[in-house]
Amino acid sequence: MPAAPSDRPRDVIVREIPIELCQFMKFGGMSESGGAAKQAIADGTVRVNGAVETRKRKKLAEGDQVACGGQTLVVRLA
């Protein structure tokens, strides 16, 4: 049985870094809106590089991994 796409980290290409966590989650399709991203972060369900992150404006750098809801996204610079 093939692995589900959410089982593996997915690269998300951004034009510039740093990028704020809530913006990255929305841009990468991890949340439907910025408000939903901020709520997930406030609820403590978002991990950055394996650690729970509660700062919605946390600055991400290239290679950072963001996990939430069974998805993992990796910041990549274009």
C-alpha cells in the first residue's frame, strides 16, 4: 500500500526569508486562512523543527520544518 502524501515532508518554495509562521502555514495550504493558522498555533498544535511553537509571528528560515494536522512542510527558498 503506497504511503499517503502527508506521511512525508513536502517542500514549499517561498520567494524570501524569513517568513512568519502563520503566513507560511496559509501559503503552504496547511490552513485555510490566516486566522485558522493563528488559532492552531495558539492551541499548541503546531511544531517547528519538532518543538511546539506558540508564536504566530515566529520567523522561519530555509530548511525549517512545520508540522500540524498530520502534514509536514519544509521551507525552501526559490
